[in-house]
Amino acid sequence: MPDRTGTDRVAILLPHLEVGGAELSMLRIARGLAETHGFTVDLLTPRPRGGLLDELGPRVQLLPLRGESSARSTPDLIRYLLQHRPDVLISGQPHLNLVAAAACAVAGGRTALAVIEHAPLEHEIACYGGWRYRVLGRVVPPAYRRAATVVAISEGVADGLRRLAPGLEPEVIANPVLPDDLERLRAAPAAHPWLGDGGPPVIASVGRLAAEKDFPTLVRAFAKVARQRPARLLILGEGPERARILATAAEEGVGDRIALPGRVANVFAPLSRAHAFALSSRFEGFGNVLVEALACGLPVVSTDCPVGPREILAHGRFGRLVPPGDAAAMAEGLLAALASPAPAAGLEAHLQPFTVRNSVQRYRELVTRLAVRPRTARPAPQPSWRPSS
């Protein structure tokens, strides 16, 4: 049962409902605020489609915005804010955060804006390069300073925001990663035949098949491992780098020992049956998959990339850290992990900040604080707003 009976309204803004770490985190925040803490929660998105649609739950109201992109949905978002006057609007991706800031300003300042930064912006700008990212360095600082609060999902992301926008002081709230029904999810069937067939150990990795995840380096590292002992590599995820990853596996002569089965809704089931976990990213904002792997008892090898892995692994206490792009070091770490898989002492206590329960409680406190802050007067009622069909 919800722990409160108030009617404070919270709006959460998402670009779409496709499966992704940031999107899943935002959805868990929405459900937790509605189901556990009794807030009225509206989930707003211009693209109300994707694999997360079935995860909304009955207490979160999905309100589609007109327009297929963040920018084109701005007028509809303004109309929503004027009509429904939510106490707090939460947004969690850079370009969408800018839309949210503009909409709140036009709507008169009645709604407190909380923006969440899920990735180190300076590294995203350097990695993606296009004008839509280059412009972020100029427009994010003034927009974020106008928000009621800025949340960073890790200390590293917070440090990057301080460099990008001097004077900004984000509060740090870890992603909601580990749900209450973790044991059930771990025990669920895992579809891939390698998991539980009694064959060579399986090294698992999870992530979007994109350049920043640097799976080709992982494949080259795995090839070095496979030359020294039997092993298999299972990469869960989908994305534009699939062909490149498979080509690298063929070049390294390990194509028959690598599988890319695509996305899975429940990563805990396959991770609980793997033997080690590898993360090869060039950069992260947090690294949900590291928490998921640790919670499944896996020995972890991760690149010491900016900015999440070092925090999550407690500077190497709970997993091995290797330089980004270094296949030899990754291979050495994986061989060591397969040889000594026992988790470090104190892991259970270390994972507590990353539970859904803990993270949602932090957001409850944030929303409660923002909902009572002084704001400008409510604007005059506007013509009725209805979600697009």
C-alpha cells in the first residue's frame, strides 16, 4: 500500500519507451513514486511505444505528447503544464532536459523542474560529435541553472557537471537497479542454451551494441582468453555495431564461441548462470550492468572508464579495473576472474544504495521538498489539454 495519501502530481518526461538503462531507471522511479509513495504520476512521452510499455503498472498514467521528437513535443508539453500544473516535472536526458526547462519557463514557473543527468556530458560530446551534441556545452549550463534541482547518478557525473557549469551543485542519487523481487528474477529460466548446458564457462556482457561500449575490444580480449582455456562469450543487447562485432569475432577466429542473442527483458536470469562478467565501455554515467552482475554473484572485470565503474566497484574492491581499449589487460583480468570467482566480503551491504527501494525513497524526499518550495503564482486556467491518441 502507498505510504501517503497526498495528491501531489509528478510528471516524468521520457523520449520513448524503448528498453534502455536510463529509460528503465526513470520508469522505476515513476512506479515507485506512484505505487509505494502514493503520488499521482503522469508519464509523458512523444513516442509511447517500445519494450517498456508493459512495465508501466496500473498506477502510472501514460500521456502521449503530440510530435515524434523532443523539440516538436514542446507546445504540447507547455499545454500539459498549464492545464495540469504538476508540482514537479522530472526529466532525464540532455536534449529532453532542455525542452523541459523551456516549457517550464513558458508555463510560468508553477512547476518545479528536476533534471537528471545519466551520463558524463563532456564525454558524450566528444564521442558523438554532431552539432546536436556540440551545442550542449553552450546551452546546458544556463538551462540547468534554472532548474529547481539537478540530479547526477554518480559522483563522476556530478564532477563533470561542475566543470561544465561552474557554480552548479548537483545532488547525487544512484540509479534504482535492484528490484525487490530480485530472487525471483534470478531464478527465472534463461533461454540461451549455453547457460546451464555443462559446457565451457560463459563470460557475459550486457549493453547497447554501440561505439561507446567498445565490444570489439572485448571480443579481442576474449580471443586471447580462448587461446589459453575453453570459454564462451555471450553479449546481450542490440544496436548498430552488431555487424562490426561479428566481423571482429570472425577475424579473431572465435566466431563459433561468441553469441549475440539480442535484448532480454530480465538480465538477472542469464547473469545468474554465467561465470564472469565483462564491461568494455569507453565511458559510462553509472553502469547499471555492473550492479546487476555483482548482485548475481559474478566476478567482474571492467574498464576504468569515466565515470561509474570505479565508484560501483569501490576502486577495485568488488571487481577488477583495466584501462579502456586494452584487450591484453582485459584478457588477463578475465582469466583471473574465471580462476577465482569468489565475491569480496561486504558485497551485500555495498549494493544497498543501488536498490530500487533506496533510490525511490531518495526521489520521494526530493519530490516532497520541491513540492512545497515557493514558486511563482499559478497561471490562469487554460483550455483543456488532452493527450494525443
